[in-house]
Amino acid sequence: MVIGSFAESKTDRGYVTLVYDRESGRELQRYRGYLCGGGPDWVAVSAERDGKPVLEFHR
């Protein structure tokens, strides 16, 4: 798994975290929020939901 975050545009303050398959390069998933950490089968994303900061874990 390869993970990275980027801002969608210069005017949009939100980040998107992308998860790719390491061998094929195929995009596996997109999460709204900034990448905080990841492992072989999980990713942690810092996001804002309903105006409140949250830390989300995805598998």
C-alpha cells in the first residue's frame, strides 16, 4: 500500500488521502482528510466532521 495526501485545489482547504496498491499502482480508496499514519492494512486520517476535528481509522 502506498499512501499520500494532497489539497484538492488552492482555494479548497480540505485534504484528500489516497491509498494505492503498491504492485499495480491502482487506486484503492480516497478519504477526506489529512494523512496521520498508515500500515499494511490500515490508514489514519485527521478530518473535520460537522465543524469538529476527528481522527478516523480505516481498514
